[in-house]
Amino acid sequence: MIRSQSQNTSYSGRSRNPHQPDRTNSIQPHAVSEPAHVIEGPSGRILCVADVRGNISSLNKLAAENNAKAIIHTGDFGFYEASSLERISDRTLRHLVQYSTLISTQLRNKLLGPEQARTPAPANTSNGPGNSLRQQVQAHAEPLLSEFPYLLDGRLKLDVPVFTIWGACEDVAILERFRTGEYQVANLYIVDEAISRAIEVGGVRLRLFGLGGALVLHKLFDNGEGNATIAGGQGTMWTTALQIGELVDTAQKTFDPTETRLLITHASPGREGILAQLALALKADLTISAGLHFRYGVSYNEFSVQHDAENYRNKLISSKQAFGEIWDTVKTQVEAVIDENQRILLNHALAVTNRIPPNATATGAASEEPAWKNTWNWNLPDAAHGTLVLDIKDGRIGAETKSQGFNFAFRRNVSSVAPLSAPAKAPPADAVSQAPGSGSLAVSPQASKASNGISAAPTATAAQGKQAPVGGAQGPVQPKQQQKEVQKDKKRKEKGYETSGSRSDIDGGLTSGTDGAGKSPSVASTPARNPNTIYLSQLGEALPVTQDDIKSYFGPAASGIVYIKMAYENFSSSKHRRGLSSASDQGGKKQRPFAYVEFKDEESMMEGLKRQGETIKGTTVIPKVEKADRNRATSSQAKVEKRERPKKEEIGKKDDKGKDSPVSQKETVDDGGKETGAKSGDEGIINSPSGTNAKGAKSKKERKTHYKKTSSKGGESEKEGGGVGSAPTKKVVQAKVEDSAAAAAAAKEES
């Protein structure tokens, strides 16, 4: 909320001594612009870093390594002292300890160990579970949160001038003391909305504008514990609308067309449209930001990352609409408490949010915004991971970036993963082989599965060593038979059916028809869900929600997010379409009101769980935040796989040509060798397509009798390979039965 005039100091821009006269309407340029810092010589190097997180001594080291004459810092400097500890919330304290570069890994694990979370807090304290952590940090001999106390008492000195803004994790009380003049540090210059700084170097006068704090839309009109335009509380700081307005006012009073304007923000203008609009309003030539915690520095202009100027314009329109929703909600309350001076600043802020590049003219010619191609932006990694150096000479500003980058060495230690859809492989040499000494063909169940990609029947439990004696078949299975099976499987795929041999497991990437186990994918075979997963539900009227919206919702905890799984409902159904649609297929999809958010560790997840009660996307929707139930995840995966698995009844139906699918050929004889109802028109194991043999009709009784005789010799092997997926064995057995029947008919005629 906006504080009334009685709550704020007389000059809304700077919290000076309360007895100071009101200079709002009579402020002079020198009051908002300090004398320029001059770097002697024909050239100079300016080091740009972000997020030192209290490790202030590292600035001297980095300046020496890069031969820098000055430093620009983009927030999270580490403005904390001993008294700040009592003002920091438990969540912010854990965040500071977790990411501080001053704390060793061993000490961090001790401070953030699980036993600390289980330690009960004393009854007379209100700090909650973090009380034990707070006591350990306070009792430590050296400051753990920041070296800033050393900077105050003179034990630590800055070797070169440092121009900094404040970040998202700072103590607002310390910044107020700098504004009142109570705190002063040599070579430390705070750039804010009230005071602009200038650097004269290499033939360029670099004008610095700074906007500190995290950008949170629903906090733009909340001062927290801060006075005047700055805002903060509980160890954090954020940007306000009045802060934006006063920065515009300062820029107008210090405008010089001969200067090069550099905007320093903690949040990124590439992600926050309001900051991009602010850069337009300030006519910034360069912007430097942080807040994304990347391992690489980012250098870009809007022309390089936007499809066209209209897309860039739409980005700013979207930002205007998001701010407008917040403003419409609080407008009446804000206008009731602000004074005339604050109203001027508020009007400047509203003008920024309405700053949209012009559209095409009436003649069709587009009036291009100069910033579309000319404003250059850098987003910096944390100081521990990379830096940017501006090398300025003869009026030209060069850039040198250095980044630690990602470590890809882990890939050399990870075994190769099977592709999602592997091509069909030929059966192994020992799967189809000639039986020694007998000219008969031995076909194992594994060979049958490999040839047609369908799992063996559960009843095929005979030993693999037994062979099926075949009278007229010599040598391996003919290639024509294999080609017929391939063509049949191909036709089934073209008609929309999926076989277990052609379908890949969703997560594992293994083809179920060639896995050697003869089992369809199951829930137990899928990889285990990340235990540090949050189930974000009840998004409802906030839809559609993007991954960026979810990351913004989790705030500081977003740095621990490793993966976000969105859910969509597919309406483009077809008769034979099964399985999950590809992620890129957005046609006919509707977003479902929940998502799974995976974190890198338990600490990050716990930080995310504390976001319960916050709104998302600037709406009034309050999502439900809870730890993902492992049973919910596995049951959902099981439903997906069950939908993908072909049903037995559907596979058993005849196709358009009247032929049975492979499942309909599944054992037309029972374990005892008796026929179980194969009709004359069906393509069973022992009948021909027309119901007759090669030389004439044969009675059902004779065929059954002859089949029993044949089964008594090699029935075990036939049953072993006669299930689903043993097409070569069926062909061989059928040929033997028909040849034997023909011989018996000829003998009968002779007698």
C-alpha cells in the first residue's frame, strides 16, 4: 500500500533528515546528479558483475584480474549487518545460507541439515523452525551472511569505485541509513531512482540510471518497511511504482543528448516488459541486469530475439495489460492516500506502462522504434560464474564476457540410452537353427517374438531345448514367410493399430517386442518420479499458464526448479489413435489446471511449498501447493500406458480382408491337443483356407486323429512355439499336417 504524506518524509524521493526543508519542487540538477567520476587515460575498463551475495572482497580480486578501473554491480550486494538477522524471515535466511559463497559446503550442510528442520523452537520465540539456524548464524565468530560489517568498520576497503543498486535480498534499513547519510563507505556509490551517477572514460560520458529490487507486480504499490519510494521487509526488497516514477523524473532533469545512457536493473528487461518500457522512456542505449542466475552471460537486442517489430510491440502490450489489471484493483485506494508530490511520480510511472512503440501508419509504412535495433542488453551470471567487461576506448564501447558455463563431462560417464523407436532387428543366430543330425527345424519362442514383434502366449512354458520335428521342411524359414509377416504388421500400422513390437515404452524408450522378457510395459518399469516434486493445482481461471508464469509464482524458489511438466487435454481424437501426443502438437489441445514442478533438492522444494497462499499471474487465483503424491503420479502414468496397450478383443477381430489378426490365431488347440472350436472359414492351425487338403476333402475326425499322432511326437515343441508370436512354427506344422493328410488319402485310394 502507498503510505500517506504523514508516514513519508517530506521529499518523497530521498529519505533525508526529517528536519530538512521540502525541496521537491525546487530541486536542482546537482541534487540528482553527482559529479562525474573521471577515469584518466585514453581508455578504461569497467567490470560488470552481479550477485556477490556478501562476498565483497571478491570484487577487489575480480578488478585486479580484469584490470578494471571501476565496477558496476547489479544487485544482491549483501547489505546485511548483525542487527539485520532479527529482521530476516526464516525462509529468506535459509535462502541466504544456501547460496552464500562465504559459507563452505561442510558448514552449509551442517546449518541446513534435516535435523535443523526437526529441532523444535522454544516456546517463547516466534521464529519457528528456523530458530536453531538463526542462533548458529548469530553465534558464529565471523559474519556468515555478508562482509558488509567489515566494510563499515574499515577492515575491508574497496580498491576501485563500485557503482551498485540493491537487489532482491537486502536489508531495507541499511539502504535507508545510506540515504540519510548515517552510513558512508569510501568508493561505494549507490545508484538509485533519486541520484544518477556519471563516469567519464575513453571519450564517453556514461550516464548510470539504477532501479533496485525484485519486480513483483502485486507489490508495486506496497512500501513494506521502507520509507518514501523504496520498499522492503523481512530481508527482501522490491520495486515500487513510485520508484519507477521518480527514476523517470531524475532522468528528465539530467538529460544530456551527448551522454551514453546505461540502465542498471536487478530484474531482466528481456523477461519483464515494464523494464523494457522503462528503457524506452529513459532512451537507454545499454541495459545491464541479472536475476536469472544463468551460467552464461546473455548479450542481445530485441531485433535478435523477436520475430519482428510487431512481436516486440505485443510483448509491451502484454506488459501494459498485466499492470492495468493490478492498477484497476488498487486505483481507488492509492489515489485516496497519495499527496501531490507522489501523484507526479505516479503519473510518470503510469506513462511508462503506457509506453508502446507506434504501429504502422495509415499509408502502411511502419514507424520503427529505434530501440528495436539500437538498444543493447546484457544479462549477467552470478559473480562466482562469470563477468562482463566494458572496454571503452576512443568513444567505442567493447564487451568481453567470461562465463564458467555448464559442465558436460557427466555425459562421458553415463551409459548410452536406447533410442525411443529402434528399428526391427533380425533374430539371433541361435534363435533359428538347424537341428543337428535330423534335418528338422528348431524354433525357440525368442525367435518367434523377434520375428513378428508380439509377445509369446503365457501358456508357452515348455523347455526351449525341445525341437519340433518337421517332415518336409528343410533348412531355415524362407525369406518370403518373414516378408509376409513384415507386410502384415506394416498394413496393421497403416490402419492405425499399434502392436507391442511397434510401440515404444513412454519413459524407458525400450521396444516391448524385443526386450527379451515378453512382457508389456508396466508402471514398475517406468523411472521413479523426482521425490522433490510439487503438485500445483487449482489453476482454474488463471489458465493459460506458461512455465515462465509458474517460475514467477515461486519467486526466489524458482532458482531450484529443474523441470516443469504441464498437462494438456487432447480433443483431436480418432478411432485408432492411442498414446500421448507430441509436445509440439498444440492443435486441439486444452491446458488442464495443474502442473508438476520438480526441484533440484528438498530444500528448494520446501521453499516452494511456502508459496501457498500467493496469487499467480497477477490474478486473484490462489493455486494449491502440495508435495506430489507418488501414487498419483504412478497411477496417472499407468492410465496413459493402459490406453496405449492394444485391447485383446480389438486385436482379435478380423481385418477388412476377413483375416484374423495374430491374436485370433492364438492356440486353436488346447493343452491336450483337442480342437477348441476353429471353424472351417477361420485360419486355424490345422485347416486350409477352403477347408480341404491338396487332394480332396478329409473328415474332421481324421484330421483330429492325425493331429493327435503328430502331437504325440513333437507336440511339446509345437505348444512351445504355437502361441502368439510363433507364425513360422505354425506354417511348418500346418505344412506337415497337410502333407501327411495327402499321403494318407493316396494310400486309402490304392487299398
